[in-house]
Amino acid sequence: MALAIEQLFGIKLSKREGLRNKVGSFMRNGLIVYNDQLIVERNSRAIPRDQLTTLHNAVIIQALLPDPKKVKKVFEDQAFRQNMAKLFSALLLGRRSIVDISLLKPEVARFLGVLSGTTNLREERLANPFETLPQLVLDGPLDLLQAILAQNSSLSSGDAMMVHYLEGNLEAAWDSAQQMSTTDPRLLQYRDLIEREYRAAKEFDDLLDFLQ
């Protein structure tokens, strides 16, 4: 695993515990197939060459989508992938940086172009839109989306809604959606999506309460 990350990003994984744990999540949930090896009397996980593109893309996507289950879903569910591509577009386009992490404009366009398409993400590598991987800058308890929320108390309700949703906080996303006043059809589409998911989750919780 460490050798693969160094080959892809030039990063010594042994010095990046946070990134190592995040990469390990892809192996635990089955997104990355690996071989267990015994090297110098300790377990090591070797990533086959045909998994390198998947690993590369997963690391890039996880910079914006912290939940490893959702990262895996981007690879497996085309409709979900398209929704995430639209949300990423709203967060990245028109910005020079996010929480002091510089964005590379041509790479942002290439990243979004491939992600919003239908090419196999296990075969075609995404461009890295970040000058420095957010997982390196924020190698601690905060991920990029949490840092955006922490540093931008003046976020619009629409931006906050999308960030909370990507972070996996559906209730906070729903709260922001209720405060949003806009005629932007894109934001209205996201609000409808969040409200549908929130209602479905609420109905499920109510059913569980009823059955207890």
C-alpha cells in the first residue's frame, strides 16, 4: 500500500497516519483488491498494478467526499456519480482556492469532465484539481468539508447545504435547505434531492420507533 501511494503521489505513507487510515478504508470496504503478504515477519498489503488507477481516483474523490462508502458508490452507481460531479462542480468552479489549498484551473476542468462522463473510473485516471492534496494539509481530525464549514461562517445557505450533504450530515443539510432562498435551478434541484432523502430517512426512523 505504501509503495503504491508513493508511486502515485510521491508521498511517504509512513509519515502520514491520517492518509494511511483513509487509504486503508478502501481496502476494508472492498473498493481496492489487495494481496496479503508476509514481509520481515509483519503483514503487508501489496496492491496489484491493475488497481493503481482505482486507488488514485479514490484518493482524489475522497478529498471531497470523506465517507469511503460513498467513494465506493461513485465507482458503482452512475446516477450517484453524476450527482456528485454536479455537487463538486458547484464547490470547485469559479474558485482559486479552498481553505488555502490552491486549485489548478485546467485540472479542475479535466477532473470534472471525466467524473461527469461515463468512462470507467477503474481504467481512466482523474486529474488532481488540488495543488496539494487536502488529506496532507488537513492530516488530522478535520477533512476538507469540515474545514470549509469551520473557516467560512459566512457560507451561503446553498453552499452550506451542499457541504453538509457531502459530509454525510443529512439533517444539517436539510436545515440549510430550509433557510435557502434562491431561484437557481441547480440549487433547487439539490434541495429537492436532500428533502427527499431526509423524508425517507425520517420515515424509516419513525418505522423503527413504531416497531420497538
